[in-house]
Amino acid sequence: MADRSSTGWVNDVRGSPRIEGKLEIATSDTGIFIGGDPKGLRSLAELLAWVANVDQGCLSHMPDGERFHVHLYPEDAQGFGTLTCFSEETELCRLDAKGTGDLPRHLDERQPPRRSLKEE
């Protein structure tokens, strides 16, 4: 499992929805696979809505320019809930930066970089 203390600051995730049911997020030959039972998919939708609705400006512990995010891990009963053991570590992240609303520079480019999962 990844070291969760390496970011320099920690999101306050008290009160966040948890992944319930069965949820798998993995890479496939054709892209990213997200699958689950109805409870798992609904809980992912709730967690995504929660991340989207976080008021980054009220997070005094989060430096300006940072982006609110959460990490999901396979078989992580202590965190946001358990992804299947076949899942990849996954980050759900806001693209708008706290304090500025700036988006990552690559989003300003006219042609987004296109990469194949097979290139990795």
C-alpha cells in the first residue's frame, strides 16, 4: 500500500461517504474499467458528488494552489471503503485549485495529449 503521508498536507475527510458494496476500478485493454454492484456504484457516485461539493476555500489546512482529492485503495477497510483486490489505487481529484480556481496547465492546450494504456 502507498505511503499516505507523502503529500505534505492531509485532506480533512471526516463525514465523507464511504465505498460500500462491491466496486472495482482497474485498467483494461480498452481503457479504464469501473464496475460494481448497484450499492458500490451508488456509493462511488455519492463520493464523487461529495468531492465536487467540498468548499476548498474553507479548508484552512490546505494551502492555496492545492486541489482537494481522495485516494481509494484496494482492500482498504480503514479509508474510504474497500475496492476489490483486483482494483488499482485510484485518486479522485478536483481540477480547480484552491484560492485561484486555476486548472492544470495541460488543460489549456488546444490538443489534449492522447496516450494509450499499452504505452505504459
